[in-house]
Amino acid sequence: MLSDCGSALNKPLALKDLLADKGTIFEIDANFDDNAASELFSDFSSDDEENPAKAEVFKSPWEASFDELRSYMVKINDNVYKKVITAGYDNKPVPRTACRVTVNYNGFFEKETTPFDSTYLRGKPFVFTIGQDDVLEGLNEAVLTMNIGEESQFVLSYRILFKEMGCPPRVPPKADGLFVIRLINFTEIGDENATDGLTEEARNKYSYVSEKAHAIYLNAIDSFKSGRYAAAKNAFHKAATALEFCNAANEDEDKKRNEMLIKLYRNLAVTYNKIEKPNRACDMCKELKRLGNYHLDCKGMFQEGKALALLGDYKNAKRWLSKAQRLEPNNIEIYNEIKNVSNKEEKYKESQASFMKRAFGVINKVEEQEEEQLSPFKEEIKVALEEFKTNPGMAKFSLPLSLNEGEIEIIRSLAQEMEMKMVLDPLHRSGIDGMGEGQKKYFISKD
């Protein structure tokens, strides 16, 4: 496994570059997301793991010959013998492909009391992908026999460790190893390219597409949990598109396809909210409504409420959140989000009142002046727009109806200079909301 034995002497032996930074595994805050996307990685460490209090953590559990130890173990194959110390709590097997595992382990050579390699000594668990990363073959083989939460001892043959030559002087020839491994967690990482290469006939059949779409879905979940939100978004869309354009053979297949599409669009809403694109999150909620039973989709309504709050539509945000709360009245996340939106709304109203006071004061002055004397208006409005832009509690700001064309153009120009937009409000039209015929209502948007 280690081709350069000389360079390996000062490195852990389980991986060529094990001391290199492998990156952080992120815990996601999906806020009331679909179970798959909101599944958190286990807490990787306990006090004992981060700060081992006892030397026993690093001491070999067996100091006699490995032949004697094998007599107390179960033979998996000629290269792997196993003894379970602590049973796992999940009987789901570790997939042989497309799976990322997280382990803690100590590795010992025969009749040696201290480990030649230890994640505990390095202070963090080891994360690798089954069958893909540059790890010892024996570590792959051992982990494939384990369940989450399990701790086991393995005697692994030199044939799946450091081979016949070993890596002198640190690793002797034909060196079998005793590994004490705890499987913390594993995550199926799927395949973002699962539908690539399907024939046109296969793409049209749900029976062919469903398994491939699920593999892409798993890849999207893995990307999301790793903080790669753009990749997650693209994979969710790819899976949804594959399912939308295939044909179900019967009612049962159609039901299963819709269930999968609901998961995909719901997770897309989560992802778009995460990357602060609430308009697109709302589009995903429209797809959920199209698929039916949205009045029972607590998670979908929660995400729509979050999206509308990001857009500054606090009234409708609270409406959807309240509907979600009626379905799950004891859900603390919904309660906290309603409270958060109410606080934002209050701050928005205070900022709006201050802004309007300034804006109307300037407008009233301008009405008493000639049209060419708009300079004071421009300066005052510029200050007010700068206040709005730097106020994180305001997503948009509605302009008064009393503005004339000259004033509108000044505000439009200033907004453009500040990289904001003046938008015609589609929700307010002539003849409604107190607006006269021909009147238009605008708002300033930071997007």
C-alpha cells in the first residue's frame, strides 16, 4: 500500500497522506428538512476520545501470539478473523461501493503493546470512502463486516496490509496486524452520473429510472451535508428531471414516483433557502402543490414560510408557518421560526417608518419647489437608500404612491448605482389596495 517505505517512517501507516488535512465534515442545519437531508453525522468524539484519560486506550488488548488470539475469534475468510467487543445498533450492512465511513481505531503488530497507528493519538476519527481512497485493503475488509456503533477486534493478514516485504524497519516482513475498530457512522454517497448512458427506452420507464434517480438523490444528500450546496442543488434537479420525464407503468409506480418527487422538491426548497435564493425555493413549493396534499405537507409549508420571510413578505410567511404549526403544534423549530419572523417584521416596520418619514419629508419639500430643484431630494433619498441597503432586517422596501416620474427616475438611478433594483410590485394593481387608475407601486430590492 505504501510504495515509498522510506517516506512512510514518519507517517501513520493506514494512509499515505493521513496527516494531510482531509477537510471538515459539516453538520447541516436543514431546519425541519426531509429526514434524509436533515440526518446529522454522529458526534465524532467523546471526552475520552479527545482527551484519553487512561493509557489503556492505547494499550494492546492482546500481547500473546496472534495464532492463539485467532482461536478465540470468528473466521471471516483466510485473511480476516473477528471478535465483536460491543455490538452495533443498526443491522444495515455497509455498502461495498459509494459509501463513506467514519471510524476510530488502534493498530498493533504482534506482541507489541503500543499502536503503530491510532486515530486516538491523532485526535480525530478517520473518514474514507470504501474501495476508493488510498487505505489499507484490510481496513476496507474489516469495516465491511461491521454495523454502526460496533467495536470489534480484527486480526488481519499481512496479505491485505503491508504485503510480504513490509516496510522495514518500521514494518517487518509478513506483518499481520491486530486492529481494534469502532464504526462511528457510514453514509451512502450515491452517484451523480447514475442516469448517464441510459438508452432512450430506459429513460422512458420508471422501473429503470427509479434506482438511478435514488443514487443521484443520495449523492445530493451527501453534497448537502458536506456543505457543497450548488452540487446538491444540481443533483436534486437531475434526479427530479429524470423522474418527471419517465412513464409509470401502473398506479403503484406513479404513487412511488410522486413520493420521490416530493422528497426532491422539498429538499430543493431547503437548498435554495440555504443559498438565499428564496424565489426559487417558492418555485419548488409550487411543484409540491402540483403533486398534491400540500395542506398536509408540514415540511413544505415550513420551507415556504422561511422563503417568504427571506423575501420580506412577513405576513404570508407567518401564514404558512402557522399552518405548519397546526399540523405539528409541539414542533420547537416551527415555534422558533414564527418568533424569528415576528421579530424581523417588527424591525422592518421600525426601519420602514424611519425611512418613510425621511422620504415623505423630502417629497413634501420637493412639491413646494420647481422641478429643476430636485438636488436636495436626491441627496436625502441617497442617504435613506444607503440606510436601507445596510439594514439586514429589510429584504425590500416599498415606495410611496405619491412619487412623480422625475422622482421615480432619480430613485431608480440611485438604486442602480448602489447595485439594487427598483421593481414594479406585481401584487398591487390599479383599482385595488387604495390605488387610483394608472397608478403604479414600486419597491426597492437588494437582489
